[in-house]
Amino acid sequence: MTPAGRSQEVAPVNPCEGLARAWVDPVHGHDPLYQLPISITVVDLALIGQINDPNAPFKTLQAAIDAVHAHLGYQWTQNATTQGIVYALPGLYGQHGQGSSLDVFPIMMRDRVNVRGLGARRSVIRGTRPYQGVPVSSKLIFWPDGGSQPGGGGAGSFNAEVLVDYSYSAVKDSGFWAGGQGTPWRGMGDSAELLDSFTLEGGDVQILVSCPGIFPPEAMSGRITNCVFDMRDGWSVTANSPSLVSGPWFGIMLVKGLWVNPPTFGYIEQKFLIANNTFVLAQYYGDGEVGPLSKDVAVGIIDVTNPCRITCEPNIEQRGLGSPCLANNLFRLPPIENDRRRAMLGIEDSDVRIDDGTANFVPSNAFRTTTSAAVNLARATSNFSLAANTGFYSRPVRPATVWNGVVNLLVNCAGPGCSVVVAPTPAVVMWDGSQAPGQVDPGFVGEYLESFISPPTPVLPRVIDWRLLPDSALKNRGIMSNPPGLVAPFPMFVAANGFNMTDPACPDLASYRWDGEGYGNPRIVDGQVDIGFDEIDSMIACGTWGNDSNSHNAPSALLQPYAQQGRMKRYFIFDAIFRDKDCKIHGSGLIPATPPSAWSQPPETLDSPIQNPAYPNLPMERRTRYISFRDTGPTPTGTSGWIIPAANMLATPWFPPPLLRPPGLINRTFVLASTGDDNDVLGHVPPASATPQPDLYFGCEAELTWTDGLTKWWSNLQSEYR
């Protein structure tokens, strides 16, 4: 039934009708001057003047988010359902000097404003806290420090560096709009803002979802998808970097605010979809050496309640009362028995079991079995905790839901055993260092390349690449409640805890359009979704650049200040089915005349991709061409493309080092090909290429030829900087 006083909304013919767009270029962008709060009726026109103009990008994410939010309020009409989106162009976000965006943390999400990076391997949000030092900016937040004993009274607050903050993304957002009245559409309920396709590095809390301290607390919702949470601690951005990155305590922190209005009190739910992300708390090199690890009590995702506001609830345990939906996430932790790092705290089994489309709720995440807990297990001394011998505490609880006449409140259950719930179990069990059967290594591209690429010199970077090898055990192991083409056109998630959410019809806002690699890389390949931020496709273009820099043979001004000269050689990994097939790698290499507009769709790519109707038995994504194949730019090799003859498409086994080889591991076999200088000469110019151009962007896509010389299998689009 439609609420009184509100007309029934009619879905527009164009699902993206009225979508407000903004672009952010951390190098070439420009921010207008503005101050908060803003009047809805007298919005600074300079602030919104760059909206829907790709040739006028903002410099910071925050200015773009605020401008879109102000624009939506300024042009809003009764019952309008318009949304906004910010495209984060490739580059480094944070206060890192010339060439970075200079964003001040936290970056605050706003209601109805979605933020999408153009590829998690290219759009990087990096914290400013030096290793065991003080960050540039911080925020006082609730800190789940439960005291020296479970249930103890040590809960408090902490000045933390928060990278992205959802706390002001609800409909009131009284600190933004003058008069404290909140958004003009506040009576229509909160929207689920998207944060998609970023790599997050450093900080104390990488994403925070928390009540901002207003009364009554606001319900919030959101979607966090296709991201890499790099939680490693004490690592160098480059081989010769003068400083180290300090890792976070939490990847995602969900904090419930207490509603105190006697005779009722309780916690307001946060409806968050956290799907297809990769959390990295450990790294391995090809020789089996263990690389940087996260802080020893770091937690990938924590759900916790803040028991105090005006008065305190008698039970002060920091409990996981919420019912988020955690689907298809990959947690990489060290295989060390009794390790105190945690994939999840305060998360119960019904939060991670997803309807597979047949009303059968099954696990969908990949992690080490012992890294989720129904009771607190992450207690340890930490450099930045408020007291010695304290750590993080959250007890997952299945709450009761009570309607108080205004909102639904989550209330702690009562009675013996009410706090004991089933701990989450993984869909795919990551190796825990034991001899237990059924464990796997995820098969990261970077760790594979490190197994045969020579160790770095003082000027060469390590290989950091969290994408999946073609035969990873995580392939096609993800779950959706409503796979496209089977029941409905838009992916849906339904969790055993009652959570449900459907992807928007507008492709720009859809979390299941592309994977973390961005344009031309479908999120769903072969009809099923993979676990983690990466979807395995026909081709993996890779090499000796890091996850957060695609610069090969020259420092790129787009990734300053830490991008460094890398090695020229490129590798291409194909599924073993392509052995003995001829292959041509086409590419585009024009420097965009107007970079911001070109970044919204990579240069030389097709606005309406071509679909080959001659081979209907091939999956759609393998007969869809996203690049023109004209090779009009100087990269990769003029008009001919890189030719990889069948003789060079060789099956290459990977025998991981003993440390990475769980019992019963099947040795992986796939095709590996390469181009460039075999000696990895620094500054080497690509074959038949012009002088290296630091800002040159290009896309490449393989055209795979079967032995009959006729059948074409088009790969996914791979884009990068040179």
C-alpha cells in the first residue's frame, strides 16, 4: 500500500533517467570553493556547474560527491527517484602530494550518491598514517575494546583514520543542508549507495558504517562490491620507497547506534550488501616467503553495537546484532595455527548463507575456517588500543525485532544461551597450515608470476596482483539468489537472515555489471559468479606492475607520487583450452584529446559492443567485442597487433612452493604467453612503438583463432597505462 500523501511512483522507460554524473581526475581536476551547510534553495551554482560535464572533472572525491548531492537537492521535484554517480578516474586518492587527489579523510558518502572506481587496480584510496605514526587527519569513533575480560567495561573511543565513511549517507544528513532539515526527499526512505571497484590501502578503518550521533539514529543502507581491501601492514609502495604503509585494524566496520527513548530502546538495522570483495591480510612471494601481514588482531569485517549514547544499556558487550549480507567475499589470511587475525567478528552463519535460487541457503565466502568466531577470539595488545592487553570484541547475537511506532529496533535476546549462534562456515576453505583435507590456495596471479620472475632490485617493484588464475578453486563458486537469465534480469541477493536486495536496473548503478577490472570485464562469466573482486575470463593481461599501478616502463603522472618505472615485459594467461591456437592481441593507444570524457569509456572502445551471431553456442561474453581492433595508436604494435603463434601458446604448469601447497593440491595448468624484452630491460620501448608517453592509456583484447582458422573467440577487454 502506498503511504498516505505519496503518489504511486511509475518506473521510467529509461532506468537511468535523470541520473546526475560527475567525474574526478586527481591530476587534472579542479574543485570549486564551497562551504557546508548548503541551502537547498540557494545552492552555490559554481559547485554544481561541473555536473554532467565530463570535460570539467573534480579533483577530489569529496567535492564531486557533495556537488552531486547538492545538485539532486537543487533540482528535486516531488517524489523524484533520481540518483547520482561519481566516476573515480584512475589515480591515487588521498593527501599524497602532487599527482594525488588531496582528499581529506574520511571521504563521506551522501544519500543517493553512488561512487564507482574505473577498475580496482587503477582507482586507489590510500591512507596517510605512516607506519606506527600519526595520520594527516582522524575522526573520533567508537572503538570495540571490550576490556581485559569478555563482557568487561573497557569500551571507548579512538581517533582513527577512516578512509570512507557511510555515517552521513542517510536521508537526514543534517550537517550538509542548512537548517538541519535534511534531504528534501527524506520522507521517501534511504537508498543503498554503491561503492564499487576501488583498492583501499592503509588507514585504521577502511570503510565505516556508523551512526553520526544524532537523535534518533538513522537507518542506513549501502552496497560495497568488487573492491580490494589491502590490509597488509608495514609494506613499501615501491621497492625504494622512503616510508611504509600502516595497515588498518578493520576493513569494514559496522557500528549500530543505540536508540534511547524510554520505555523502548534498541539498535537500528543497517542494510548493507558486502559482495565480491577481496580482503588481503597476508601476502606470499613465489619462493614461499611470507610477505607483509596485517596487524596481528586485524579484522576483515566486524559487526558491533555501541551501547552508549545518552545513557548506557546494562549489557555493554559489543555484540553483532545486525543482519548484513556477506556474499562471495575472499579473505586471504596467513596459514598460521592460533593466528589472531580474523576474517569476521560479530557475523553469524545466517549473514553469509545465500539463497542459491532454489530456496536453498548455502555459504558463499572463502576464508580460513578458524577465522570467524561465535565468541571473541581476537584479544591482544595493540600499538593504538586504549589500554594494554585489550583487543577487539564482538559477540554475534540473533536479535529480536521490535516496532516502537517509528522504526524497527534490534533488541538483544534474553535467557540462557541466547548469545550463542552458529559461526560462519566458508563455501571454499582456504588453507590453514594444517594437513586437513579439502583446503585450497586461491591461485592469485601475482603469486604465480612471482614464482618465476626474478627478485626485485632496488628499482623494481614486487608483483602484486590479486586477480585469479584460470583454474582457481573460486571460479563459479559464488552464489546469487536470482542469476540473470534464469529468473529475472537483475541479480538479487537473499540471505538466510532475511536480508534481500536487488541490483538497480540502471547499468551505471549496478554492482553486477563489471567486475573489479572495470569496463569490458563482465561480473558474471559462464553464467556463474566467481568469489572475490575478479571474474575469470578468456584472457589475463598481466606483468610486473602492482595492483595499484599499471605503469610499465615509465612513471605515470596519473599515479604519482609513488608510481615508478617498471619492467616492460607483459604476460598473457589463457585457459588451457587455447593451447595450440593462434592468438592476436589488438590494442588501442590514443592519448585522449579530452581525458575525462575518454575515461568514462576507454579510448578506442565501442559504445555499442559488437556481438558475433555466427557462433551462438559460445557464451555471450566470449563473442562480444569491446574494442574496435583498429590499432590506430602506437601501442601495442601499430596496425598488426601482437601476434602470438600457436607454437608459443604453451601449457604452463604452476607448482606452488611448499608453503603455498595445501594437501592434495592439483597442479594448475594453463597457457602462458609473453611479449616484450626477455631481459626485462628498464625503459624498454614496446615493439614498433614510439617514444614512451607516461600518460598513455590503452586497452587490449585478444582475438583467439581456432585451428580451422575461422572461428573467433573474443576475450575480455584489458586496459592499462604504459
